[in-house]
Amino acid sequence: MSFVHLHTHSHYSLLDGLAKIPELVAKAKEYGMPALAITDHGNLYGAVEFYKAATKAGIKPIIGIEAYIAAGSLSSKNAGVDDKRFHLILLARNNAGYKNLIKLVTISHLEGFYYKPRMDKELLRKHSEGLIALSGCMTGEISRALLSRNRDLAENLVRGYQEIFGKENFYIELSHHKNLPNHQELQKNLRELAVATQTPVVATQDVHYLNKNDAEAQDVLLAIQTNTKLDDEDRLTMKSDDFSL
């Protein structure tokens, strides 16, 4: 059975992703994957390079981003409130979707930037055509609601995203990072939520590096980004962020 990575970070996820685009494409080719998505944090810096490398290798390129969704309005920038945000995966399924990704990223940088380039749901509604959305990782809005044991809020959020993108274009994202605290319980709750809301699911891996022995190098990137020393528990949470399954 073939598998396609739909949540993948390259080195264009600055101080977070480790793998370079040619290496990602080569690994996908080695594993016989028919397609590959790139979903860097808040930007499309690698889109053209990725498209050229993937098509040359005979792999279907899926252009996407891991978007930062503002808790409120993208224009609101109050300290202690608007520095909180959620992750959401957006994938272009056609040319209209790619154009909308460009618009969303541009506006998030020019108008929504507050610590990170942010979008809000009003903006997503205006530019949702041609896009597929995945609920994201543990920092996604739906996952945060479930981790807070607020099932009603999680169901309302699912329905809200279905309204924005269309029920057929929104997926609950499942992953396997057994060393992350509360992760296994979250996956169970996400599966139950998917059944309750009749939402399709998709398996991802939230890739930040290619091989397990790259974990320590990625630790260094994160330590530089956060200006903190990562302890042993932090390192354990990252060991399954490689390209393998």
C-alpha cells in the first residue's frame, strides 16, 4: 500500500525543518511514493524549487503550507492575547487553490503578522476555493479543544471548518508520535470526533527531518529558535518526526 506524506517541513520552515527539498524528493522517490506535499510554516518560499524537483523525479508535487490561524482577527495585535495562534494545514488541489494560497500567505505577512504571519477565518472564507484543509497537529485548534476536554467546542470547530472549505475538503489529521505526552489519547479522541461529525481522516507524520539520526541536529535548530536548552523529554518528543513510518 502506497503512502503519501501530506505534512512535511523543509529547511524553509526556518529554525524548525532540517531537510532540504532535493533530499525530501529523493527520499520519496526511494520509498516509491507517487506524490509528496510540502507544508512549511507560514510561507511558500520553497514552492517553485519543490515543484521543479518533484516533477523532474516523476513525483506529483502537492503545494501547501502549515498556516498560523489567529485566535481572533488577524488585524488584532494585543500582547498576551493575539500572540496565541493555531496551526492548520492547507493544500492546493488545483490552480485556483495555488493562487488562493499565494493570496493568503501574502495577506498573512503584510496585514496579519504578529510574531508569526497569521490568517483568520474570515480571510479563509474569502480564499477557500481549490483548497483542502487538514486539522493540523497538537497545536491545531481542534486538537487544543480536545486536549482541554471540550468536546462540544471541538465539534463546533469541525463544522465551522467544513462550512469554510466544504465537507468534502476538510479532514481530521491523525499521526503517530507515541512519545509525545497525551498524544495517543488525543488520537483516540480525534477518531471518535471524526465518526461523530462524519469527517474523513488522513494519516500524516509531521515530518521535520529525514532520518532518526538527524534528531539531534534538529534539536539544535529548535534551541536556537526558542533560545532554550532542550531537556531529555523534549528530545523524546521529536524522535518520530523523520520521513520513515
